[in-house]
Amino acid sequence: MLGRFVFALFAILVLSVSAASLEARAADDDNSMIGIAAIVNDEVISQYDLDQRTRLVLVTSGIPQTPENTQRVRSQVLRSLIDEKLEMQEADRQKVTVPEDQINQAYASIAARAEMTPDQIDHYLEQNGISKSSMVNQIKAEIAWNQVVGQQFGSLISVGDDQVDEVLRKLKDESGETQYLVGEILLTYENPQQEAEVSAGAAQLVQQIRAGAPFQAVASQFSQSPSAASGGDIGWVHASQLPSALVDIVPNMQPGQVSDPIQTVNGYYIVQLRSRQTGFGADEMKNQFTLMHVVLPLSATASPAQVDKRAAETKELAASFTNCKDFAVQAAKYEGADISKPKTISVGGMEPNLRKAVADLQSGQVAPPIRSARGMEILAVCDRVNDTGGAPSRESIEDNLYSQQLSLMARRHLRDLRRDAVIDVR
């Protein structure tokens, strides 16, 4: 539960805060002390932009905001900002525009996924010293780049029946072999000078993940693989489908284990083995829970009498649960109750603390209430559907092949943009 907001809010998109917000430019004009972090094709990335993005990355990845951690991630953040600037410049060149209502819809969707309102997200960002415009601009950048990629390369990709047949044949041939559910973080470097920096950064990320930072949130923030969009999840794979650098590593890992940094030709992998299975049997990581979240607000300065009153109300409410429709009605009777709409999520997509809280619960049961900064929190299981196994469908295989090819073209295009750009890092 403690990391629910962190991942739910930001694992939806690969975070990349816009490098040239109007707010930052205005600040540069008013305060020359802010300075310039980099210039990309005559457009500025200010120190303000870099500071904001660094803070955002630390907050949303669960990494403590110490001076040491801040310094370690700044160079990686700056590289991301430079790439994002190049993407936005390409969107402008192709006359790609993002309507404001599309940005607002995405913002509202993020709020809903995080079981919060847009106003609550605004408050969360403000509490952590992060400008709302940073998040709004990153949403715009993500949407614009996706449109650029789809517009330029989508029509060039064709997935044939023979390709799908080949995947199905391999799956059938390997059906008796072990499959691995793997999460990945990929950090790349372009020259020997960057290698030491990236190696040290990878080691630091491993340390933070093992100390409790959610793997999926860290992958969303730092990974340069297309899988970052899904929290680093690459799904179920056989050993033969793994990158060559991982073939001898993953089979020897235990579920839940996070690897040391693994060097490749031009980067480092960090992998997490989430589960393993043989064949296409039922997979508990694919079990789906429909959950309802209720918070009975309680301030940090509440008196002992107020705490006792809320605790009694929480116990009473939890005991009344039979189904989510009636539960919402019951919860509304308590003063200030914040009631989320039921949402469905797979076990594999859950943050570890949430997974632990609900994994053994059945439909109609409630996780033990907890006290948090928001108040007394209750998580109820509206429904549970267990996976029954089976090979993937032709449609899902085709979608996966299309996404892989599109991602490859997008990476190549960004590499070309980076190669042709004039970049001055200060």
C-alpha cells in the first residue's frame, strides 16, 4: 500500500518531463542565477528544468532524496531531457499538435488510476516542490512522440500470418520448457567516457531496489528499453528469447530476486525474476483482482480520542463488507470518506506491498486496515478471477510483434536525431 500511489501514478507513462516549459523560461528571464544545463539545437534546458525533473524522478521512484542520490541521478536525468527535447523538436517539424483536452484527459486518467482526483495530484506535486507544468508538459511530450512514431512508421509495419505461425510453432516446441516472468531495466551509454558513470548509476539503482524502491517504478523512470512503459515488464519468456547477456543469469535466479548490473555491448541490464513456470499452466501472477479503496481521513495531529473514533469506524466499516456496491453506500455514511471506484489489476502489475496485502484474499474479503498519512485505509476485494492457463492468442502475438517493430524504429529514429543534433552540455 505504501508504494501504491508511486507506481499507479507514473507507471502508466514513461516519465520524461518537458525540457523547455514556459514556466522555466520565464524563471530564467527573471533570475539569471538559474543557469543553463544544456542547449539542444539552440533550445535551452534550464537548471530549473533539470532540478524539477530530478526531484520528480526521485519522488516517484521511491528513492530517498539525499544529496548523494540527487547528484547520482542528475546526469541520467539530463540525458533523458535531451532526448525529450529532440522528440519535441521532431514533433514540431512534423506539425504534430496535441490538443489541450487530450492532455486533460490523460491527466484525469492518471488521477483515476492513482485513486485520486486531479486536485489531489496537484497537491501531491506541490508538497514535493514539483511544478504542475512539469507533469503537464511531460504528458504532452509523450503523446506527441507517440503520434510522431505512429505517423512516420506505423504504415511501414506489416505482421504476416507466417510470422505469427512461427511464434506459435516455437511456443509449441518449447511448451515443456521453463518460462520466466522477467522485469528489466536497461541503461545505455554511447562512449567509453559514459560507461563508468552508467555503471555506477546501475549499481546505485540495484542498491535502492533491494532497499525497498519498487522495481516497476524505478524501471518506468530510468530504463531506456521500450518495456519501461509497462514498468520494465517483458512478460513470460523462454531462456532462448532472452538477450544473450541474460541467458545464463535468469535461469539461476529465484523469484523476487534482483540481479547485479549485467554489462552488454553498450549498456547495463538490471533484471528481476518475478516468477517461473513450466508450460502454459495457470499463473498466479495473471490472477486479477477488482479492488475498492476507501480512506477515512485523519490528520497527523489528531487527538487520541479522534484516532480511537476513526479506528472504531474503520473496524465497523470493514466488518460490513459484502460487495462493493453496498460497501460504497455504507462508506458514504462516514464523515469525509474518500471512496474510489473499483478497479481491476493483475497480480503481476501490483506493487509488492499491495500484492502481499491481497494475494490470499477471496472475493468479499477485506485486507487488514492500515493507518497512513491520509487516515485509516481499507482495501476490499470486489472480485477475484484466477488465471486458467493457455497459450497466447494469435491477436496478442500479432500485437506484440507490431509493438516490437514500432519500438525498434522509434529507437533508431531517436538515435539519428541525437546524432544529427548540436548539443552543448554545460
